[in-house]
Amino acid sequence: MGDIVNLNKLRKKNTLLKSKAQAKENRVHFGLTKAQKNTNRLLLEKNQKNHSGKKRVKADLREVPPENNN
């Protein structure tokens, strides 16, 4: 015969497990302080500016005027 299970305790245990899982997701999503978020944002902007300044620009040959050979 199977074990006797108290359904109220089982429900509470399941609720606790779900709330712990939700708390873990929230820590990942909302875990940074405002100062850390601002620092990360500023570093990202700085890196993007630095990176975009080093991009090569392809010369479009159609825009170059033809040379005049007289």
C-alpha cells in the first residue's frame, strides 16, 4: 500500500519550489543595482564609439569622378 500524503503539505512544498524558481529568475533579471547598470551602459557606449571609429568605409566606385586624360 502507498504512503499517506498530507495534501496541504504537498501544496505548500510545490508553492515554495515555484516561488524559489521565480526568485532565481528575478535575481538574474533584476540583479544589478542602478550604479552597475549605468556603468555597464557607459562602458557599452564607449566601446561602440571606439569600435565604430575603426570601421573601414568601402569606396563606392560609381561616385568617383572619371579622370580627364587630355
